[in-house]
Amino acid sequence: MNCLQTSLYNLLEDNNFVPSKEYKASIASYLHSDSSLTPKAMGELTGEIFQSKQTTAYYLLHNAINEEEGAERLKMIATRYAQGEMKQQIMHHCQNDRNHSAMYASLIPLTGYQTEVYQEESLSDFSNVSNFYDDIKIHLFRAHSVELRSWCLLVSQLNFIDQSDIPYLKEMRPTIQQILDDEVKQVSYTAQHVSQWLEEDPSLCQAFTQCMNHTYRETWDYLASMAEFMRDSAPYFMV
């Protein structure tokens, strides 16, 4: 078992949950190394992003939009399929993601850049929010894998900030820490549902693995998009 798996199981244990053997087997095939979810290249790119105010602003805006889109998907799935405690958990997750969107956006001025403030009525105008499987289990499989990635990335970012002497990054730290604290709770509650479903029906392990692999590919797509932005922005950094 590598350090990433150990950290995940310690996180779940801290939240009074021990996952099923089916969940652990699926996670072991996914988190096969400490670099499987947040590749070394992603960590190095994070350092490059945070050393430029322009790329930091772009990164924060990208996250603000993604969090809002995620909130819309959560609202849809909760309204259509969830009941009782699960519905309350997903709606709370939805509100957290909305808050995170606003929190990421609030950090942009620290970079010296500004962004458009979205009006309340435009929050549901995202065209991508309906692009998801029409099934609550598949959706939470995806949501859990995304929460795992967010948790790892935020930990990596805080580590970089702690080792940095860049003033505007230091100002961002409390907000990023607050987002991380929420992400830990979201990793935990989604893990509990995923673990239960896999234990009840081990045939779902394949679908869960496919969802995690989708998130892994998405991570590399994100890596590529950030690298492309940095490439196109390079002339502005040169004196």
C-alpha cells in the first residue's frame, strides 16, 4: 500500500468510516502509485502556475467555473433521484461547491486581475451541466473520483504555498485551506455510498473503475489545457 492509499484510508477512518474490501480493491487498482492521481508533472505545473499572477488568475477562474458546473450537476441528480439523508448530503455538497466557486473567484483580485461577476440568474446557464450519466450511482462514482483528485491537488497546493515566500499566495492560503476542509468531508460521504454499493453489488466495481479512469484522463486534459495557456501567454511574460 502506497502513501496515497494510506492517507485516504486514514482520512476515512478519521471520519469514522472503514471502507469495504470491494472499495479498497478498486482504489488499489486506481491509486497504484503515489503519482497515479496527481502526476509529478501536475505538481510541477502547479509550481509554475503559482509563480505567475496571470496563470494563477486563469487557474482560479477555471476552478470557479468548474465548481459552479459541478454544483448544477449535483442539484440535478439530487432533485431527480436522491431521497432522505442522501439528498440532504448531496444538496449540502452542491452548496459547498457554489461557495467554493465564489471563494476561488474572490482570490483572483489578489493576482492583480479582475473577472466578471456573474449575476444570480445566469448561474444555471452553463451548457455542460446536463452532460452526465442519468444514474445516481454512476454520478456519485464520478463525483467521488473528482473529490479524490481535488483533495490531492489542494494538499499539493498548500504544500507549495507553505514552501513559498510569494505574498499573494500566502494571502490565499486560508481560503484554500477552507476549501480543502470541505473537500475532505465530501471525499468521506461519497466514499461511504460508493463503498456500500460496491459491497452490495461487486459487479459495479467495473463501472467505478471506468469513472475513476475518466477522471484520470480528465486530469491530463486539464494539464494540457494549462500548458497550452502558458504557451500562448509566454510572450506576455518576456521582457
